[in-house]
Amino acid sequence: MEWLVALMSIITVNMLLSGDNALVIALASRNLPPVQQKKAMIWGGAGAIGLRIVLTFVAIVLLQIPYLQLIGGLALLWIAVKLLAGEDENHELQANSNLWGAIKTIIVADVVMSVDNVLAIAGVAKGNVTLLIIGLVISIPIIIWGSKLINMLMERWPIIITIGAAFLGWTGGEMATGDKKIIPLLDPYPWTHWAIPIAFAVIVVFIGSLLAGRKQSGNKEPQNNL
């Protein structure tokens, strides 16, 4: 049961943080004929899956270094805040008129955009490489072909994003408390192993909601001056 919950967590986290992947694919392959667009999507997606698995495996290994897991947890906290605040990434991608160029652009762009995914999934997988690979293989095709539906659901029920961001905050807290240099400091206080992840989740929801509210207010100001 615990394995299944972790698998669903990896799929959920990957879908929450990979909403821009379909946009990358569309931008990179928009000048290709329809048949080649499908090939670019399939091969670009496959390449992205492979590289993301390798990067996440590297992240799992690196997180065993003292204090890196603490840093990763704090980084994931900030990533979760940005997700809830609705900060958009700029995608200045050049469309390619040949298949290989489009595939290369898709793979490179996906890797550049995958820092948040890699950190989050490495935290959820907790060293289980089999779980990691299965979760990524299942989730990336869902993202590529179902991103429009995912985005529609998130727009209709924003609570999905809030819950997902809080979960990322919790994961960041677990990563931080799981650092081999931090564990001895917390062992005399067992309650900190659940209190800190809860605190991370609360911080994400509070700061993320605050930033999102300010962003919406800023977007409305020009309209009020008309």
C-alpha cells in the first residue's frame, strides 16, 4: 500500500510541475508537417523521459551528500511557493522546420525545465529507483497527451494546485529532516519529524497564496485606471 501511495505521489507531482511540457512540444514542432509533428512528440517525449530518469537518479545519489538534502528540501519549498503563486516561465523557443531539430529542442528544453521535477520526484522516491522509473514512465505520456485536460481541471478547481503545492512543501520538509546531518539533531525530539513537514506545507500555502493575491491585484490595477 505504501508503495502504491508513493507511486501515485510521483505521478501527481510530475503532472503538477510539468504543465509547460506540452507547450514546449507545440512551439518546437509547429513548423513541421502533421506526420512529423507526431514523430517529434513521440521521440522528443521518449528522450525527455530517459534524460529525466537519469537526472533524477543522479539527484537521489547527490542527496546522500551531507546537507544537500537539506538544501534540496529548502529549494523544493521555494518551488512549491512559486507553483502556488502562479509564476510563469518564459518560453522563447525557436520553431524547427526539420524533425531532428524539433526533437533536440524538445529534449533540451525539457531538461532545462526539469529542475523542480527532479528535486520533487527524488524526494518522493526516497531512493527507490524502480518506483522512480515506473512513476516517470506512466506520468510523462499523461502530461504529453493529457496536458490540456490537466490544465482545464486545475483552472476549474484551483484547490488541486493548492493541495499539490502543500504536498510539495511537505515533501520538502521530509527531505530536510531526512538529511544525515540533521537527523541526529532531531532524534531527541521525535515530534519534529512530522511538525517540520507540516510547517513547510503551511508556509507554502500562506506565502504562495499571499503572492498570488498580490499578483492578481497588480493585474487588476491597470484596468481600474481606464
